[in-house]
Amino acid sequence: MKKNTSLHRRVVFGLVILSLFTASLIFIGSSYLGSQIIDDISQRNMNLAESINIQTWYILKEPTQDLIDVSKYAETNPTKEQLTSRLKALQEFGRIFQKVQVLDDSGHVIAVAPENNDLIGIDLSRQPFFIKAQESNGVQWTDSFISGQTATPMVTISLAFPGGVISGHVNLKVLSEITQVTHPSAKGFISILDKKGIIIGHSNASLTLRGINLLNMPAVKLGLSGNEGTYNSEFNSEQGIASVAQIKGTKWLVLVFQPKDETLGPVHYLRSFALVAVLLITLSGLVAIAYFRKMLFKPIQTLTERTEAVSLGEYDVRIKPEYKEFGALAASFNDMAEAIGIREDEIFHEAQINKAQAEIVRTLTEKTSIRALSKVVHEWVLELTMSEYAFINTIDPIIYDPQTQPEINKSSTKKRICPLTYGNNPIYSGKEISHGMLWDHTLNTEPNFYSNDPEKYFEANSLPEGHISLKNFLSVSATYQTELMGQIVVANSPQGYTHQDLSTIQVIADLLAVAVNRIREHQTLIQSEKNLRDLRNYLANIINSMPSMLIGVSPSGIITQWNLEAEKVTGCSIEEAIGTHLKDVIPHLANEMSRVNIAISTKQKQTNLKQTHTPDYRDIHYEDITIYPLIEDGVEGAVIRVDDVTERVRLEQVMVQSEKMMSVGGLAAGMAHEINNPLAAILGHSHNINRRIFGDLKQNEITAAKCNISLEDVRKYLTERDILKMLNSIQESGQRAATIVSNMLNFSRKSEKSIGSFNLAELLDKTLELASNEYDLKNQYDFRKIEIVRRYEYAIPNVRCEGNEIQQVFLNLLKNGAEAMAEKDYHDDNPKFILRIRKKGSTVEVEIEDNGPGMDEKTRLRIFEPFYTTKKVGKGTGLGLSVSYFIVTDQHNGTMEVESEPGLWTRFTLCFSIEEKDSPQT
Amino acid sequence: MNKKLTALFIILFAGIFIFAWFHFSQPEPPIRIGYIGSLTGKFSDLGTTCRDGALMAVEEINASNGINGRKLQLVVRDDQSSSDMALTVTKQLIAQNVQAIIGPLTSASAKEILDLINDNEILTIGPVIAGDFMAKKEDFFIKMYTSTSIFGSKMGELAASDKGLKRLAIISDDDNLAYTAPIATSFEKKVNEFGGEVVESIHFNSQNNLSFSKLADEIIASNPDGLLMVTAPLATAMILQQLRLKGSNIQCFSSSWAASKELITEGGSAVEGLLLYIAFNSKSTLPSHTQFINNYKARFAKAPNYCSSFNHDAVFMLAEALKEASKGSQKKLNELIIEGSPYKGIQGEFDVDKNGDISGDLFLQTIKDGKFIIIDTP
């Protein structure tokens, strides 16, 4: 069944089912009844058949007996006349025999009654009665036949006796007479059938004459074969019940037939009637249902409408019941509507209050200003009490001192008159608000009260001029934990004020108090927080501005503080550092943990100076590590201060080195001077020798002549013997030595500067020459083997510089390059320098490029650092490039850059400004 | 909702109504066929067998779906072996609006009703009507039996030619003149052809009281060699009994009218050697014939004779025509009967010619040891 089946449908359905059920019952009932009737009738008809049977038997008994008697007489061999008269007597008296005859053994007629001479002697040997009588003993009955003369069914009984056969034609008219006595019913009949099933007696006598054979009736067939009983049979196309009983002796059949229609007629009629009645009742029932449906549903419809109205919010609807039955429903509906109405109002009111509260709280969370709060409260109190005016008042805690001024005093209250009073008109347009008795009452006597006739509180029974008229009045004070926070006043509600209004406003007032308190607290809180934040920031700035790493650790080594410097140096951010163990962030400080613990336990600072740590094997950093014990939040810990003193240490080293250099310089100068002397001698003398041999001097000629040698021969001999070459070589070497000395002097004599305008190309060439003289035993490189490629631009302007220093720089670069190239494996190539000098804007650019092994990025970045060297410890000081850099950039205001492709080349680019400018004094 | 409901109910109750109608209503009325039979009176012996043959045919047809579903009903009327009565009952049958009539038994009755049935255009089939009067006429009468004149001729030939009898006597029942007259006439003609002579022609009317003894005397008095008997079975038997009692042994010939069991039971040994022509082969071995005999015996507990057979065929022939008519044919039944030819009968196929006549073969029979036996087949 679907959820929403119509009731009507169900009822109708039920009715239909009921009527069908009834109809079925009727059918079943009538069938049952019918079968009962049939059974009864069958029984009755059977009885009837039996009685007919018996009657017939008795009727037939007589002629049988008579025949036997006469046969006995015939045996006595009477004369023909005697026999005939005896037969006559039998035939006339009995009245059952139509004809009686006696035949002899051959079948010829001996005597016949009624008398007929024509018949005497005729051969009846073929007659069935004759044949039968002779064949068997006792009285024989033939098949029936219709007598042509009497037009009635006849049967012949015959009996054989010694000498012949006696036969009598029996008129079976009597059978019909029997069957006509009783009728089983109006249309039923009784019939007597012979052995072959031919009608020989019938309620309708005419049927007996026609030789009608009823063997086609199953009942007849069964009856003739000995099965007596009642069976369904058809006669004349009519279905009926046939009761059959067999007559003994003749084996004839009594048949009682009754048409079923006739029998069951009344039953069927009744059934039809009943069915029609059911039909009519059902139909009228349906009609009635349809009609009453309307009637019934009208009140339900009304109910539906009213209920809908209630659901839509109309609580005033009431039902007036039309029928008594609906009285209870109407009454309860009305009660319900009323109750709902009341409840709705209450709920609504509650909801309003809740809404008000919610909004107040929301305002509180969103805008923490008392003004916004007051505005919301103002709106709501107006709505909740349906008042015309409202007045919200808050008390400034600064001014109000509950201790000294326990009561609300007008002069103490700081008024905030909410600007959204009724139509922008303030309650009172006057400048001052006087006490007034009403006001006084409110402030001093009864902080929470209302009055529907406030006149009694007016001073002098009247309001001040300009005041709005007051019909009613309600005031509630807003108190937070005994502290007065403010006041709510409403006035002029058209319905007046009730206790409910008072409690409503009290609820709001309480909330207002809480809210105001909260706002205030909040503001204080914000201020404190700000102060705290500022302080924090100030502190953090101090710590972070420290150039040392400040790391706070717990006794177990977990980092608790981390400053900016620490972040810079380690690359680990504050967030990452705090909470992790020291050794995870700064591994090399892990060793300090023991000292940390000492510091904590002794509460004395521990210092560890100049700790070295090498992040990579080339770089050495120096650090001062100081540990301060600390008590932080009650938990012991320490602050580790790490100062990177690498610069200082290096500076110290540089200073030491400078001192060294200076002393070396002084030594060099002394040595140079010492060397210059013998060197001058060598040079001078070799020059002289050369002059005196190969020079065009008069003296040479003269002396040669004097010694009686040919000058030519002497020259020839000396040339051939390479003496001249050697002499030149001595001169060259001496010259070179002198140059070296000179350069060295220049180099070491820092104070003697020769600032001038120099051509960089010349300086570079000069340096090349110097470099080519270098043959460092240690280094195993030969400068002369290096290919020099010059790409000097034409007409390079001079630059103002200190020549020696520039030379020094060039030399350093060339030396480095040469040394580097010595380490590279050149398969097909050869080491070479590419030297470029070009003018570039207002500068002269010098490029010194070698095709050595180059340097990686890391090295390249640090190559100018003092003491940074790629050479192994012991080889080189690492100062060369740094000094060069210093000279170029600091002394000459130029630039020095390096580029490199690892494995391929390295290029140093120097820029000097062309402008005539005083170079900074060192 | 209301509309749907109303419709539902209409359907529901219509259904109940229709069911009830069919349940309670009568079945289609049967097709009524009139039957005129001589069930009582002197011809009752033959008459009942005729009626039984027809009845069995009707029962058989009804058992196998009738005439396209409609049952056949035989409205049986007894003409009491009287042609006047035949007329009366025919009128009754016509008044009862029967579709067709089967019967009557005798040619006399048939002649009596011929005008009536033709006027009313009622198809009438005479299964054993042989009278020439009905032959060769285009009318509403179907004659199923070979014309008596033919019988007469054949017997004349038999008597005069085959048996070489020259002095012949005829005895005939004027009650059935329509039947007997043509036989006598053609018999005499044939006899004359073969050089014989009909010395005596005795007429009597079976309606009247008869003395068979006297009739026998008359016959003997004319001293014939042979006797043609055109009489009913009982009369034939009785006359022969008297003849034999009186010592006459002349060869007797009979029309098929006498060919019934009654002849033998009433005639005893007197009828032995009687010669008859019957248009019926009682020795037929056709399965239809055997079947018919078995069915008849089962139904009526006795053996059938030629009358039963012809009546049976008549009903089946009519049934065919009725079936055609029920299919909506506009033709009259008699036309349909003719059109439906040939028909399968118990003795084989038979034709209906355009005059509505059927003729069959004649079988020569005699009585021996109380039984009819066929001597000669054509």
C-alpha cells in the first residue's frame, strides 16, 4: 500500500471486495444448495423408481402366472375348442393379454384367442418368442414392439411346454398408467424401458408408441447393465438427473427423470436475484460513499484551512464545529491555537531577547567601542519594549569612584546621549538635565523600576519645558559585580510597561554591564600589550644589533635564544634554531657544552679565546667564545657569546707581515746598495772592455799599434771565440742584475713613490722583461717558455699612477699566472698570456689573461682575500693578490676584477682612470 | 479521481454483467429439422428404424460440434402410417418453422405433402421415397431411393426372362398407390416385353379390414406361375402364410417395401425363397458400412436395415447443406443440396442430380433360413 492512498479509494476498494466476496458466497451457497437439492431429489426419485419397480413387477406377475397355468392345461392335450375357449377366458378375463396363442412344436398356430381362423396353421416358427421359449426354460419375455392394431407397446411372453409353446401378447398400456400416476415434477417424467432401452411406458403416453430408444442416456446404459442409481443425464437437450432401477425378471428399467433447470430453477433464480441485489447495494453504496465523502470532508477541509493558517502564523483562528462528532476536535484545535499563540509570543519575545543579546555580543566582538555598543542596545530596548524613546548611559570609571561616591550622582555621571533617539530629537532639548523627582527616584531610590503613570514622580507635577511628554517610564541600572557600569531607560510604550518588560530590560542591562566592563578591560589589555611589545622590540633590537652571536642554551644544550648575528653567520633561522641542540646547528660549539655547565654551576663567565674553526680546509676562522650563566624563567641556562675575531687576527697577521715586509724591505735596501757597488764595477768594467776592444776609440788604435797587433785580428779572434758574445752577455746580465736591484729597491722603498704619468703598456712590457728574468728554482717554471700575446690598442693615454706599484701588481699577476700554468697539462696547446690594453671610456683597461687551469667560483670569490691562497701551506703567503688589489683599488682608485673558466683560462681585469687626479696618499 | 473511479466501476460491473449473461444465458438455439415418421401403425416397424437411423445421425452430428457450433434438433412427428396424418403433421412442422423436413416413409404420404412443401419452399428429403411421382422434378423434394418403376422393370425381367414365368399375378396395396402403381405398371410392361402376361392384378387397401385367407384364395384362383407382391411386410407375410397353408408354392417376388424383419418373423417358413430387389447392399464390406452397423447396434441394441442407412445418409447430406447455409450463403437449401453433390454415404458415394434425385444400385436378395441374403450384385 502506498503511503498516500486515498481513503476514498480504500473504502471503495473495501466495498468492492466485500461485494465480490458476498457474490462468491452467494455462488458457493447456491451451488451447495443446488447440490443438496439434487441429492434430495435424487433420493426421492430413486425411491419413486423403486416403488414403480415394485408396482410393475406386481403387474407383470399376474399374466406370467396365468400363462403358466394355461400351459399346464395345454399339456393335458385338450381339444382345439377347449384350448381355444380356455385361451379366450384368459384373454378376456385378464385383459392384459392382447392375444394368446398356442403353437405346436413346429411353430404352427394351434389355437388363438381372440379367435381368427386365418391365423390357424400359419408358421410362426421365426417369431422370437417361439425361438426363445424353445431355447430356454421358464417364461420368456421378448423385446417390445408396437402393435399395429392397438398402437400400444406390447411384449410377448412365451412358455414352452411338452407339445408346444404358449404365448401371450401383453399390452403394456398399463405401464404408462402407472407412470402417469406420479410425476416427479412438472417437467420430469417416469419412464419404463425395455431391455433394449425402448420406451414402453411413459408419463407422456404418446412417447411410448414411437419405439424411442433411450440407450444414449448414460443412466439407461448403466441401469440396463445392472447399475442402479442416480446419474446426470440429458434428455431432449435438457440436463437433468435420472434415477434408474431395474425390474427383476423382465430386466426392464424404471427411469425417473427430472431436468436440473426445473430443480435448480428456484435456486438459480434466487442466486440471480441475490447477485443483482449485491450489485445494486454495491452501486448504491458507492453513490452513498461519494455523497457522504463530501459531507464528511467539509469539516476536515475547514480543519485543514485553519491549521494552515496557524502554521502561517495566524493564531487567532478558531473552529466552530458543524457536527457534534467534531466538537471535541474543534475544542482541542482552538485550545491548541490559543496555546500556540501564547507560546509563540513568549518564544518570540525570548528569541528577541536572545537576538538582542547575540547582537550585543557580536558587536562586542566586532567593534570594541562603547558607542557602537550603545547604539545596538538602544535599538533593541526600543524594540523589545515597543517604546518610543530610549536612553543609554555609561559611567566612566575614571570619573566615577564607587568608594567616595557610592550613589549615582548626576554631577558624577558622564553622559553619552545616544544620538539615535526618536526622530533625532533628544529626550530633552534643554542644556541641563535637572534632577527631577523621577530622575532622582531612578538614580537614588530605586535603580530598577517602572511606572505607568510617571506624573506622580514629576517635580511640581510637571515636566520641564521642552521635555517630551512621558506616558510611562522604565529604568534599569546596569551593574557588573556590584560595580555600576551604566543605565538603560525607556519611555512611552503604547501598551505600558509590565514586569516582563522590566525583567527583559534587566537582562539587557546585565549584558550591557558585562559588555562595557569587557570593553574597558579589553582597552586596558590592549594598552598593556602594546607596552609589552614595545619593550620586547626594544630588547630584541638591542640583542640583534650586537655584532656577536648570542645563543641562549639550556643546560642540556638546547637552544633557547638566537640572535640576528647568529642567524647571519650560521644561516640558520631563529625558528629553526630554537629548540634544536647546539651541536646540530653549530657543530664546532658542541665542545663548549662542558664549559657551559661549568658556567652554570659556578655562575661565572667562561671565556675561550681565539678558537679556530675551519669550515673548510682553506679557510680559518677565529672566534672568541664567552659563556655567561643565566637564570631564565627559573630554569638554568647560559648565553654563549661568539665573536668572530678572524678579521682582527688577520689584521694582526697582516701587521706582523707588514712589519716583516718592512724589515725585509730595509734588508733588501741594504742588500741592494751592497750589491750595487760590485755590480757597478762589473757593468762599468765590462762596458769599458767592450769599448776598448770594439769601440771606435783613438786610444784603441794607438795602443793596438803599440802592442803591434792588429785590432782587426784581435776583434776577429775575440768574435770567433765568442768572447764578444760573452762580453755582451756579461754586460746584459750585469744590466739585468742592476735592473733587478733597481726594481727591488723601488719595490721595497715604499716611502719613495714616483707618482707620475705612465704608459701602462710600457709598464707592462717592463714587468714582462722582469718576469722573464725570473727563474725560480723552487717553482720550476720558465717564464720564457710562455707565449706572450700582446693586444695593445693604439694610442693608449697615460694614466697617473705610481709606477713601481703598478709594476708590482703586474708582476704579481704574471707570476701567479705562470705558476698556475705550470701546473696545467697542455696536450696540444702551450701556456700563453694574452695581454690586452684598451681605452674604455674614461679608463684604461688592462687585461692579463692566461690559459692556465683557472679557478672555481669559490676560489675566485676569495682570491683577493689576504692570506687566502690556493697554494699549499708553506708556499706563498697569500698576500700577493690582496696587496695588488689594495694598490689598485685603494691607492689608485681603480678596479680589479678576476674572471675564470675552470680548466681553461683566468683573466684579471684592471681599470685605471685616465683623468689627471691626485692619487690618494698612502 | 471521481472520473477514474466511475470508469473503474463501470468496467467492473460490466464485467460481472457480461459474465452473468454468459453464464445464465441460453445457448444458441438448435437448428430444428422436422421429421415425419410412421412410428405407429402398420408401417411402424420400418418407420421406427428409419427414425432411429436419422436420430443416430443427428446425435453423431451434435457430438462433433453440430452445424458450426449449433446443435441439430430433430422434431419428430408421427404420421401414424397415414398419408392424411402426414399432411397434418407437415403443416404442424411448417408452423414450427423447421428449416427442412426429412420423411415421410411412404410415397403416398410424400405425394400428399408435395404441394404443401413446394408452396412453402421447404426442403424435404425422402430417404426411402421411391415413387416416380417425385422423380425428375425440379422442386423442393429430394428423392433418395431408386424409383419404383425401375424396381418393377427389373422384377419383370427377372420373372419373365430369367425365371421364364409366363403367367404372372400382381397383388398391391392401394393404400400406397404412389409406390405400388409404378411398380405394377413397369412390371407388366417388362413382362409383356418378354412374352409374359399379367393374368391377375389384385388390389386391396390395408386401411380396410382384411382377410388374408380370402386374398390368398383369389390369388390361387387366377393360377399364376409367379406372384409379384407390392405390399407391406405384415401383409406380405400373412398372404404368403395363407398361400402356403393352402398349398400354393408359386414363386413370389416382392418390392423392397416388404423387406423388414417383420416379414421374416411373421412369415416364418412361408417367406423362404421370396425374391426381392433392394437398393441396399447388406453385405457391403465398406468400412463406413461396418462402422454404421456397429454404431447402430451400440445405440439401439439391434441391427439396422436399409431404412436406417438411408435416413442416416439423408441427415448427413442435409447437414452439409446447412453448414454451407450457415456460412452466409444466399442460396436455398435445396440448391445447396444439389450443389453439394456428391456425398459420402454409408454405402459409398452417391450423386444428387439436378432434379434432386438419387438413384442407387439394386441388389437381388432372397430369404433363406430366416435371413435376407444377396443372390446377385449388379
